Amino acid sequence: MPGRLLAAGLACGLALVVLPSPGGAEDALTALRRTGTLGSGSAAAESDDLRLGGMSPPAAAGWGGLNEQAAIPTEPRVSGLPFLQELVNAAPAGSELKLEPGRYSGPVVVDKPLTIDGGGKVTIDGGGKGTVFVLQTDDAVLRGVHLSNSGVSHDSDDACLNVRGDRNLVENLRVDDCLFGIDLKMSNENVVRGNNIRSKPFDLGTRGDSLRLWYSHRNLIADNRIEDSRDMVAWYSNENHYLNNIATRSRYSIHFMFAADNIVEGNRFYDNAVGVNVMYSGGGAIRNNLFSHANGPTGMAVGFKEASGVLVEGNEIIYCAVGVGLDMSPFEPDTTIVIRGNRIAYNGIGISFLSDKKGTIIENNVFEGNLTQVAMGDSGSASRNLWRANYWDDYQGFDSNQDNVGDRPHELYAYTDQLWMDVPYARFFRNAPMMETLDFLERLAPFSTPVMLLRDEQPVFNKSPETSKRSEK
């Protein structure tokens, strides 16, 4: 164990304290597994390639080869500031660097187990070029620093922080004025928590991603606040946990691509174009989150594209253009998508199906205040899916025996709605006075055959007290 070391003599008079890191401590992810939050981790032993259908990692990832190593910097990018890399080079492996408050120049590459603690009073300036900080090691800690002023190149994916190792802890950082925020590549079992992340003030499409995982598994992303970035994205990344994060004013709160068994729980996503989008992925759960104000032409709280085996449970989905959207999902034969126990309220469309596929189970949800409860993207019907024990605020039946189950099934038909469902451009006229008049006449004396979109055999007559309390919040 390295001894205590005090280093001083910087030009600006700042000091560096190097302390031994405590040994034998259980890492955060192991502790969470032991207490049950992240599960047993038994699936970790199974080959990730096999679980993705034998898919091997691509030779390159768009922003460089997967085994690319960052060179140790030799010159600061900001003159007149102490060069933090020199202090990193001098620190023994396994030690702790407690930085004196102030500004330091990047770039920085850490290639050994090390704890760097800025106490919330340290800024590392990237000088407006390249990436500010790289953790190219296992079992390191980066805590309480402000990373800022990366380059603006999408070709090199200039970021505030690159993580290129396993079991690192990244917490309580302030990340701003960087093109990309925190980027994990082939990095497993890291903990990224309590960070504030914001991109450069560019247009939405030209900002970088706030937090990106590439071929990175079993990471914990918790208690972060993300604002004014582009996407939080996971590519080819399995069994990651996104817990209690806040994401606002971005494009995709979380976008999964070819990613399996990820958990999204207890987050708050609002004022984003899309909440959680699951594409070409399977397994996992989206539960107990708040989605609100996902509006605009592509506005959607939860979306599925050729996805299978996902649980959507206990979420509050309100004031969005579309609550849940399904496109060719579930995709794999004999799989399901379960939408259970959610409040889907005051949206333009509650649930949208872009294709007539079976395999979705919709049960114990509350549908209220939506302009359209269910919509189809083609001439089919959603009745081949299982609709069970949902509450519908437009149910037109009674509960004569007071068992809180409607005396007759709830059936939802599309009348004039078929026009704007079949012809997307006609959606502009939805709820216009003329369309409302045509719909009334269609229901009064149908001049075309209506389409039955769904049939709930046992609709709930009254919302549960728990749902009512949640609705009042």
C-alpha cells in the first residue's frame, strides 16, 4: 500500500494530497447485487455474444477501433493552468489524489487504479479540443470534479469523459460545455451516479449524446441529471440498470439498440422528444417511471421497434403525443410485451400499433383523458392482443352487482377515426369540427363497417384508491 504523500510547488501554489485508498472494500455493484437491487448476476456468466444470437463486436465503432488506447498527454491545452496529468503520473497506483480547489488543464488519461477527488471545487478545462478526461483502467474512482470545454468534432467524438475499463466509480461530476458527456466503450460493471450532464449549446441534432454505452454490460446508471443534450444511448449493451435519473429537454431519454435485459426504473423523463425507445432488443423492464410532455411530430413516451420480451409496468405516462407505440413488436415468435399497471392519461394517443401483430398483453392499466385511447397504423385491429381488467374512462356500461367489473365487455370501434389512422396526413384534421360531425353520424347510422380495435372482457368500473391517489399527485 503506498504511503502518504504531499506534493506541492505548482506555479499557482496549489497542492496535491495523495492518500492510500482503503483496501478490501466491497465494490458498489457487488454490494448492490448482494442486497438484491441488481439481481444475482448469474446471467453475467453467460456469453453476451451468444445471448445476442452469436453476434460478435464490430471491428470499429464509428469513433475508433474498439481496442483503441489513448496516449498519455504530454502538454496542457490551457496555458497558465497546472497540468493535472503531471500529478496523475506522479501518484502511485492505488492511491487517492485530493486536489486543492481551482482550475486545472486537461487533457487527462488515467491508466492505473487511482482515486481522484475534487471535492466539488475543481474544474478541469479541456481547452476546446478533443476529449477532456479518459479513465483507461479498472477499479478507479473519479469524484467531485467539473469537466468542461471539450472539442466539437463528431468524427473523434470529443467528450468530457471516456470510460475504457471495468468496475470504475464515476460520481458527483458536473459535465458541461462538452459535445459528448460520458462515453463507456467495452466497459463493464461501472457505477455512474449523481452526475449533472449538459451538452454544448448547439441545435438538438448536432449535440452529442449525454451518456453512451457501447458493448458495455452490467453498469449502474443512477441518480444522474441530464439536460439539453441529444440522447442517452446503449448499443450492444446488456443488463444495465438505469435507476432514478432525470432527463429533460433532450431527444431520446434512453435509446436501446441491440441491447438485452436492461432495467429502467424510477426515472423521470419530461420535455424530451421520446422517453424510452427499444429497437431490435429484448428482455428487461421499464417500470415505475414518470414520462411527461413527449410531444412534437415524433413525441412518444415508450416506443418499441422489432423488440420482444419487455415488461412496461407501473409507469405514469401523461401529456405525450403517444403513450406507448409498437412497431412490429413483439418481434420474436412466441414472445410477449406486457403493459401492466400503468396510468396512461391525457395523451394524444394512449397506445399506437403500427402493425396488426398479436402478442401484447395490456392489463390493469388506467386509460383516461386521452384524445384517442388506441390507434392502428394500418387497416388492422389490435383485438388479437390480450386486453384484460383495464380501467377505461369512456366505458359505457354498468356494475349492477358492485364487484367493480363492468357488466359487459368494453369494445372500442374505429369509425371516422379510420380515415386519419389509414392516411397519416389526415391526422391534421383529427378532432376538427367536421371530423367530429362525421364521427357522430357514423356512430348514429354507420355508412361503413367500423373496425373493432379491442375487446376488454372484464373492464374495471372504478379506479383503485391507489391509482386515484397517484392521479392526484
